[in-house]
Amino acid sequence: MRASPSRQPGVTLIELIVVMVLIGILAVVAIPPIQAALRARSVVASGVQAVDELRYAAERIARELRQVRWVENAGLDLQLLSAGATSSAGICFNRIGSSPQEALVPVVIGTQSGQVMLDYLACNLSPTRSLLPPASSVSFSYGTFAAADGARLPLSTADTEFRTKLRYIDITVARTVEAGTYSHTTSVLLRDAVWGH
């Protein structure tokens, strides 16, 4: 009687095909959740970056506005650009220098070509320094305080005493990214004849 041949170790073609089919099924099932997780991470990261950029821009603008020069008998040394009833899309002003010897510094802030710009130029020149990336905007709302109780009151830009009555500016910066539109508002208390020269 002949002995039966012993089986050689290895993988048959059928076993290899079954394993490949199983790997393919797992890949089809697992790839969409992984892609969704990576996309969600990207959206969250772009939103966080946009919020950081907005916070930085608002603080930079606020720092400049806190130094607006007060002119005796004329009020704050500023001009509004593209003004509405109680707001504007831009502002131009002279701020005091960092030392008594430093001359006044002209500052212009506004939205140009779909991005927020801040530059140290006279009002009749267009700013060239970008403060925020494209798809961003800035707006300014103006107000004063009620004499009786100190409540915040909107101030009309058409008021003949606008520059002397103005006490605060609300800065709103906005930016659109893939996750949506984000905005940040900061309120700046301005110098006046009582505490600033």
C-alpha cells in the first residue's frame, strides 16, 4: 500500500481570496468614519484658528483706538469711513505717540478687497497692511453714556457734537472659513477731556 502524500504548509488560493475579500469589506466599512473624523478635525482647527485671528485683530485695533488724540474744544481727532446712522465700516484717526517727543501717528482701519486692513497712513490713502486674511470684515459702532445713570446709549454719526460726545466704540471683526462665519466684538472706552490729553 502506498502512503498518502503529506500536505505542504502554506495558503491555498481560496484562503487567500477569502482574506482579500474580508480586508476589502473592512476597508469599505472603516474608511467613511475615518474620513469624517479627519474632516471634522480640519473644520474645528480652522474655526479655532479663525477665532484666534479675530481676537488678535480686535485687540490690535482696540490698542490703537485707546490712543486717539483728544483735541481741546474739538473732541476726538477721528474721521469715519463709510458711515451709517450709528456705525461705520472704517475709521481714520490720529493717535498720540508712545512718548511726549513722538509725533502724532495717523492710523486708518477698514475693510478693503474682502479683508481687514490697518495701516499708518493719512485718511486719504488706502491701507496696504492686512490685519486679517481674506473673507474678513470690520465694523465700528459708536456710543456715549447717559448722564443720569451711565447707561450705554448709541450715538448718531450725524450728531453735530459727535466727536465730543463719543465715549466708546464697539469693534466687531468677522471672518468666514469652511466651518462658517465667526465674529468677535470688543468695546473700547475712549479718552476724553477729563482724563486724556
